[in-house]
Amino acid sequence: MRPTLAAVLGLDVGLLQSGMGGVAGAELACAVSNAGAAGCAGGYKLSGGALSAMLDRLATGTDRPVGINLIPEVVGPEELDRQLAQVLEETPRHVYVSLFGMPDDRVFDRVAAAGRHLVVQVGTVEDGVHAADLGAVVVAQGIEAGGHLLGTSTRDELVAGLRAKLPAACIAASGGIGSPEEAARAVEAGADGVLLGTAFVVAHESRAHERFKTLVTAAAESDTVITDVYEIGWPGRRHRVLSTPVTADPAQPKKFIGKTVVEGKPYLVPRFSAAVPTEATTGRIEEMALYCGLSCGAIPARTPAAEVVARFAGVLPGSTEVKN
């Protein structure tokens, strides 16, 4: 019998929280982990003191499995090496490494040698087979997902394709999962657990801007679009977002439309920036990148992260009790 996600990572509930840059801070990640699932903070481009500050909050906020998400294609091999060095040197072993997209093969060996779990999100069967062969937990991301898209397959098509090639591997499904019923469909397709993103954007502990949360909870599937307009900071990758004046008219000038603060450092936000609006962002929020998956219509009113986890405990393989 193949291992469940819960068994591999040592969870009460076989559920991963997406490490969404800006939105998923240490507070959200630790709340999810303390509820029995696997929280994950978005490392994005953080390095040096800013990354250390986040890692310290992660390590002290929970003694349960909790992750830090890094993005190989955004930072490049050298910066990823520096980020990984900080993670492995500055955190205890209950902090796992989560990667959005495939890194160089040596990264798999480096994480394994440090005794850490590695979770890799993929969008193709080829990448998933390679990641599993190198020892990673594989997250199969379908085009139903919010945020940047790694492939062109639907979630269940990708899960089924991976399962056919990897009968014994641990595979989690991602994309369009906003209800226990949808999670059960992903499990039926061959998943050993699930990853949720949009459902946690609106959680109390999320750092998403309040207007962003309101727009997500009010949205239906038809309010999302796949586009490539939010490319400043992350070029060459399609993404699913809520429809905005910017997606409707991508010929607008690339001028600054807001300001934000990341780990104490101020930044200007240009139109077409890949950065999401957070609680530290001001300006034209409704023109910014409002990442949102097809699960939006199934997401209930804003709740604590622990309640999101509890909704899915009964349908995911290997789940036991949910911590209060």
C-alpha cells in the first residue's frame, strides 16, 4: 500500500497549504500546522535578514511540520542555493522545503542529505516522475489553480497520468479544491492528499489585503481568467487571477499604482506587477494581481485557518484527529 501524504509528513490531516508569496506569512503557516495540516510560508525573493526573520517566526511558531516555499525559476540557481543554505542552517528539522517548479537535481540531494522533506509542485507528468524518482513528495497542479500555472492539464488528468507512472509515489492534488467533495474527487483520481491555496487567501491569518479577500469570497469561477499580464517580477508564466481593469486592457502604461512593505522595507508597486496586495499595500488594489482559483465559488465566508483544515479532515487519506 502506498503512503498517504499525512503519513509521509507526519500530519493529522493530509492537507498542504500553498506557500503564497506575500499572502502566506509565518502566522498563517503556523496556524495551519498547529491545526494538524502542513502550513507553508512564501519565501519568494526573500534573503538575508528578511528571510531569517520569517524563518525565526516559523521555527518558533509551531513544533509541527511546517514549510518554506521557494521558486527556482524566479530567483535562479545561485540565489536558490543561498536561500536553501539559510533554511537548512537556521531552522530545525520540522521545517520542510517546498518548491514551486523543478530545481536542479543537486537540490534534491542537498535537501535529503539535511534530513528534510522536500515537496515539489509540478505541472507535467514528466516533471512529476522526475521529482518522485529523486525522493520528493509531488504536488500535481492543474489549470484550475489560482496563481502561476506550471502546465496545461486539468488537475485530475495530471493526477491520473502521474499515478499511472508512479503507482507507489506520494502525490498531492492542487487546483480548484474549495470543498470536501472536490477533495474527494481528487482522491478518487489517485491523490494521496491535497494542496489548497485560494481557500487560505481568505483565512483570518492570511496577509492578503482586506479588499482582496472580499473580492475572492464574492467571486464565481467565471470571474477568473488565465492571462500573462502580471509579468513584472515573474515573466513568462501564465497565471489565473480575478478579472481586473488590467486584464481587460493590458495596453495601459506601466506606471506605479501603489506602495507596499515587505519585511519592513518599502516598495513601489507598478501596474502589471506579479506582487499580490497585502495588508501592507496601499493604492489601486483592484488593479493588482488578485490570484484566485476555480475553488472560489465553494469557499465559505472568511474563517480561521483551523476551520479550513477541519472541513477537509474527514475525506483525506490517513487523516486522524484535528487539533483544536
